[in-house]
Amino acid sequence: MTMQLGLKSYLEEHVSIQLFNRACCLAVLALSCSLAVAQSATLAQTPPMGWNAWNHFKGSITDADVRAAADAMVSSGMRDVGYTYINIDDTWEGVRDAQGNIQTNSRFPGMKALADYVHSKGLKLGIYSSPGPGTCAHFEGSYNHEQQDADTYAKWGIDYLKYDLCGLRPIMKEQSKGDQLVASTIMKQAYEKMHQALLNTHRPILYSLCEYGWDSPWLWGQQVGGKAWRTTGDIGDRYDSMSLIGFSQAGLAKYAGPGHWNDPDMLEIGNGGMTPDEYQTHMSLWAILAAPLLAGNDLSKMDDVTRSILVNKDVIAVDQDRLGIQGDRVSAVGPYEIWMKPLDHKAKAVALFNRGPLAEPITIQLKDVGISGSVHGYDLWAHKDLGILKDSYTATVPRHGVVMVRLSR
């Protein structure tokens, strides 16, 4: 009887210890998950700023090019005004090893070493993949390897993931059999799957969705973990492409805010296809839109004009304003448009855009942007104090150009 009581006591104690250990493990797991979610929640409180390789280098990007971009981001002063991410786009991928782990190709001999180099500059490294079996450029995608790839990115020290839909499209088409609702569900599930995989790494990785505005991602992008989502097709280094994309963002302001941003695609400034006035329009419009500012030129060969546009602190401050309110169109009369973005301390950024073929005067009535009486004006491109403005302001705006002012009491 004594032996039976002793055995019973031992078993009860052993079970209690097991239950306690299991409860501790569950508590640690819950805390770890909570910390991962909390870390993710702090990302992109203002629109992401950095550089992406695709617009200039496309499929020829190399490890050396990325290092040169990081060096130039520091030496040009871009890092000091807020540019942070050095993002590799498509074509870095190699084959998978026998265990299914993604490898880099010969142009990227060591992604961990590259990440360490970028981090040593006070910058962060971004990477690219697709929810499909292949990427847009037909390299290896993350289909059925989502957690494995996310773990690899975290091990390498990756800080940003651009996740491009195109490789999943054939699967969506086949499985949906033409039903758009089914195709949309497949797409959203794929994006959520990678979102959870990134959270499971417990590393804060900014998650950027790229599906070209298909199925209105501003309505659901945040729900699948997106910190930014593309709202349009790919931009080109031409005024007609840039202006069509940028001005088509009217009406989307209510879907953006701290931690979740509409993304009208990367910047083309400095790639040579537009005039300086047109590039100023590009930068101004993206800033009014509170869009991610991801330069897309060769930073190592940047001229003074390009640099002056990309590092304009006054314009960047509009984009990065802590209220996180996306601007919107106030008026459009023929080719002349006025846009306004509310700023902190009750200030307002106002941009007068001339989409026409000749320089023309454009007038803003202050009441149209919610200002009564007089206000102080400052020209963000001329870096000129405009003094006290009353009732209205008129400026001559060059062809395809912009005049951008900050109005404050």
C-alpha cells in the first residue's frame, strides 16, 4: 500500500511538472508570437524610403552593383534624409538545394555577407520573390516553400520583401476556371501564407505586395499583412507613363495611413527619360500621395540635378509627415491640377501641376484647401519664403512642371 501511494504521488508530481512545462512553452510561444506581431506593427509608420534595382539594372543586377548603391546612398546624403532600404528585385535567385533551400545565383555569391555590408552602412536590405513557382523573369519562386524561404531571408538578415504576383497567375487561372472570385481568394490566401511565414521568423521584415492594383488591393492588402501594395502596373521612364500612374491615384487617400501605404511604383528620377521639370513633378506627386520613395536610378552615377531632386528635404518632409495622410486632388481644369496634402501642425502642402504643353499661370484659392484669411507660404522647390498670402496664390508653372508650396499659420 505504501509503495502504491508513493507511486501515485510520483506520477501526480511528474504529470504536474509536464503540465507546467507545457504551459511554460505555450506561454513563451504566445509571447514570441506577440512580439513578432508587435515588431511588424511598428514597420512603415511613414512611407518606406530607399532604392530598388529594377528600373535601371533590371535582370543584370549584381552583388557589386548593390554594394555600390549602398555606398552611394551614404556618400550622396540620401541616407541622411531618410532613404533606408537597398532592395534587390528579380533575378538574384538560383536553384534549390537537396533540402529545398533557395540558393543565390553566381551574381550573388553570398547574400548574408551582402546583408552584413549593407547593414554596416546603416541601411537595410530588401529582396524579391513570388507566390508562384516562378518569378516574372522565370527564376525560382516561393510556391510551397513559403516558410522555408522566409526562414532563409531571416537567416540572411533581410529586412524587406517585395512579393510579386505574376508567377501565381497560371495557377490562379487553372484552379479558378475563370471564376474571378475564386482567383481572388487564391491570391489573397497566397499573400497571407507568406505573411504568416514572415511573422514566424520573429524578424521584422517589411512586406510589400506587388499585384499591379488587380482586385483593388487597397481594400484588403492590410488584412494580409501588407505594409504597402502596388496600385498600378509598372511605371516607365516617360512623362506619359509617370503622369498617368500618379494622377490616377485620386480617390485612394482614405485607404492609406501609418503602417499601410498605396504604392504607385518606384521612382524613375535620373534614368534619363524625362526633363528635370518632369522629374520634379514625379517627386512632388509621389510626396503628395504619401507614396513609398524608392529611387530607381544608378545611384553611383547620379548627376547634381538628380541628386538635388531626390534629397530635397522640404519635399521629403511632405511625404514623411507624421500624420500619414495621403493627399488628393482639389481641382482639375483642363490640363491644370491642384492637389493638397494635410500636414502636422495644421499645415498643408499644395502642388500646382501643369500637364499642358506650355508654361501657364495657375491660381489656388485658399478657401479651396480649407484656409480662410491669410497664411504663410513657402516654395519647396525654389526654397523661397513667399511671405503672407491672402485669399489666393498664383504661380507660373512650366510645361509638365510643378510649383509646390507649404502653407502654415
